[in-house]
Amino acid sequence: MKHDTVDVAVVTGIKHGDHFLNPGIPEIKREKFNKCCICGGPIERKYTPDGEMYWDLGENAEPVQVGRCCGACNMMEVIPARLAEFVNRNSQKEKK
């Protein structure tokens, strides 16, 4: 399955300067990140403690949208929507 991507500027390090008033310049490169289907921003990557990336597909965005979302949208949009569905489903069962 192909995912939409978004270009992101990533700081990869610092070129050290020659003086305390010139501490250094950030080294920046552009990378493609998977795109959140809710906010359109980049989906964060998850890394092991050794620095190896192991996941970049985000979270399941249903029931808000069909697709993958970033962690922030998952916490602020998706989980509350799932909880609301659960509460509504259980309150309807109790009425019967």
C-alpha cells in the first residue's frame, strides 16, 4: 500500500563553529515522511534505543478517517472518537 508523503527538513547534526559567538550551523537535509491523513503533517518515526528506525506508518486513524495518522491526531482525535463510540454502543445495549 502506497502512502502519501510530505517533505520535512531534518536537523542531522551541527557543524561546529570556531568561536563561542559562532557555536555552529545546523546540518539540515530534506526527508520524506509519511503524511497524516487527518492533519496533513508528518507521521513521526519510532526508533529503538540503539537508534534503528522500526516503525514509520503511524496509527490507525479509524473511525475518524480511513488511513494512517500521526501520534498527536491519534491522541487528540482518534482515541476520543473510539471512546465515544464505545460509550454510545454500551448505553444503547443498556436501554434494550
